Amino acid sequence: MSSRSVQVGIIGLGTVGTGVVKILQSRAKGIAHQLGAPIQIAGIAVRDPKKARAIEVPAGILTDDPMELVRRPEVEIVLEVMGGTEQARQYVLEALRHKKHVVTANKALIALHGQEVFDAAAANGVGVYLEASVAGGIPIIKALHEGLAANRIERIYGILNGTCNYILTQMSQQGASYQEALAEAQRLGYAEADPTFDVDGLDTAHKIAILSSLAYGAPISIDQIYVEGIRRIQLEDIRYAETLGYTLKLLAISELRGSALSVRVHPALIPSTSVLANVQGAFNAVAVVGDAVGPTLFYGQGAGQMPTASAVVADLLEAARTVLSGRPAEIPLCWDRRKAVAMPVLPMEETETRYYLRMQVEDRPGVLAEVATILGRYRISLAAVIQKEPTCAESVPVVMLTHRAQERNLQAALREIDALECTRQPTVCIRLEADV
Ligand code: NAP
Ligand code: HSE
């Protein structure tokens, strides 16, 4: 056992910060044994030090001044678990400038400012550790960096947002309303401070931007990614999909297409028999396909206090080992200006996939023929059609599944279909990913 301890400053004592302190308190002996030195919490910065906390912390340890905390000479590692981008960015950069290693759970910070953060880390000879930023407790970043390092990654896809998966599971299994399920996800601590990040797909986009950057050694920015969330999903479509043998999930997909990448986030129907379809609640699953290893799948809790804290503390131990050994920290290839490559990202219109379409059309002869003629003109072939008995006298829902089609063609066809006199509502369109 080393005669010294490793001193840590924590910014944030909310859902994740509380979990981190719980682990550091309950496993203090085991961690000291593993590391060869104890971890000591030098200070915890919060917005309001007077607020009641779910755990006991030593008197005088809370501060409302994160900047002072990250500058303290004794602090060697800073854990940023406060969230948000602008203030978190300033504290993280200041910590790096003061040669502190940084551990962060903040995917928005890394997705938006990864280059700046790693430039500062490289300039100051310290590391930034971000396992908790993607898929909560699943060690997917270490898997990409270490276990799968021999591979050229061909495809990454999966469920990366616990809140959305929780909402969709509750809607499908309990018939819960979207609003009820979201409120429960917030109560359970899965959702971001601003839950629109979750339900509008942005949180998933941050995560797939980070995974794509790490996997392909090229910085992928958030504005290169097509993003569509789950806000407009209706129970009716979940039920039709189930009848047809599909389950609805919010998917992130990043795949090599020649020398370019296709990266997108959107709701998707997937076969109900697939493993991903059976990932429920706040669980996440990430599939990684490598040229040597073939398909692999990583599964676990993607949000919540203790799973996320598990990843933060694992990173803390890695940073502490770096501190104790004095060896230099590594900069990921994608944010290493000497090694990163550039990789174009294809526009969404060039994506090819299958589609679920639900139209509300007039119930009279010739209507299906009008719709089919338009689809045919855009080379969109139908795989299945369901028409239920009319629920109201004058219009009827028609559900179609297409074979593979190009996004550009599909959107053009929908514009024409929605302009037909027989169409009563804008067509609901959900992509169908059969190959998962
Ligand atoms: P949270 O529950 O809202 O907690 C945020 C904490 O940061 C609170 O303790 C708050 O202080 C403190 N804080 C916020 N702004 C501050 C400021 N300007 N100065 C000082 N302290 C400040 O958030 P969380 O759910 O733990 O999430 C934290 C981070 O982890 C986010 O980046 C999030 O994306 C990420 N993450 C969360 C999860 C999850 O399941 N929750 C999973 C993976 C990653 P007060 O307590 O005084 O208000
Ligand atoms: N809000 C995120 C989610 C937390 O629901 O997955 C984990 O990153």
C-alpha cells in the first residue's frame, strides 16, 4: 500500500454524484486494496450546499465554488458529474490547465467540445476519461478501445437512451401514455435535466457521435447526424407493428458505406424476435460488428444512479493508476490532431432501408391504386398491406410495409401521397430495420 492517497474533487452531487460517493464510501477498503492507495474526496461542488442530501458527507466538504475546487493544489483528479455544457466546459478546461485528470459522464460536453477538451488535456499531459458518457454502466468505450482494437469496425447500432427505452417499454407493455412514462423515467433519475434531450433523440446522437468518433478514429460532429426522437410516436403504431411482428425502439446506427459513414438516430421497427427488441426498461444494448470478430453485443443498464456511478468509479481508478504510476495519459485517436483521419458522413437522403407507413385515406374505390401508383413511380415496392374496417364513416387507416427503398424517393412519394385529395392526415412514416 502506497503511503499517499489520491485526492479527488467532485463537481455535482445529484443522481450520478451521489452514486459515486456511495461507492467510494461503501467500497473504500476494497478500492484502496485494488489501487494500492486510498481515494480521498477533497471537496464536492454543488449549486446549493444547504440542500438536504440523500447521503451523509463529512462536514465542510461541500462548496458552491467549482472553480476554486478544481484549482486546489491537492486535487489530482476532477470528476465532472454536474451536466450541462457551458459551465461544465469551463470547469473541465480549468481543471486540465491545472494539470488535473478529468473523469466525466457528460456526453453533451464531449460530443460538442471533445476536440477542445482533448487539446487541453494533450497540452497539459493529463487524461480525460469518459466511459460513463455512453450507455451508463456498460463498458463500451473500453471495449472499443481495448477488446476490439484489432478490428476495423463496420457497424455500431443499438439502444443508447434509457429514458426513451423506458417510455417505449411502458407504452407497449402497460399501455401507459407517453407523458406518464416520461414522468416516471424522470422520477427514477434516468432523464437528463432537460428531458427534451432524451425524447428528441439528441442524447442518443451525442452518444453515437462519441462511439463513431472512437470507432473510426475520425471526429464526427453532432450536426452530421440525422436525428429524430420519439415525441410523435403513437400507441396505435406500436400496436400495428406488434401485429406485424415488429417492436418499436429508438435506434442509433453508425455504419461504414465504402469510404464514408452513415450515422443516424430515429425510431425504428425491428423484428420482435431479435435480441434488441427484448431490451426493456432503462436497459441499453450496443452491437458492434468488427471485420475480424464479427457481431458482438454489449448489454446492461444504460442510465440510473448506480450503473452510471459504476462507470465513473472505474474511470476514476484508471485515472488514479495513471497518477500513481506517473505514466502519460492517452489521447483517443479521433481527438489527437496528429493521428485523426477525416471521414465524410452521407446525407440522410442516401440512406436505404425499409419503411412502415400508416395513411388515413378516404374509403372509396381506387384510393389504394392511387397510392400504389405513386409508390411504384418512385420504385418503392410493397411487402405488406393491412386495411382495417373503417372506424369512422369517411376514412380508413391503411398500413403498409415497404421493401428497401431510398430515403430520398420515399420522402418525395410521401409528399405526393399527402397532397392527394383522398388523404385525410399526414402519413406516419417509421423506418424498419430488419437486419438487427
Ligand atoms: P443531476 O441529478 O441534475 O445533478 C447535477 C448536480 O450538479 C447537482 O448536485 C447540482 O447541484 C450540481 N450542479 C449543477 N450545476 C452546477 C453548478 N453550476 N455548480 C455547481 N454544481 C452544480 O444530474 P445527473 O443525472 O447526476 O447527471 C449528471 C451528468 O451525468 C450529466 O452530464 C448526465 O448527462 C450524465 N449522466 C447521467 C445519467 C443518469 O442516469 N442520470 C447517466 C449517464 C450520464 P445541486 O444538487 O445543489 O442542485
Ligand atoms: N438520460 C440518459 C438516458 C442518461 O436516459 O439514457 C444516460 O446517459
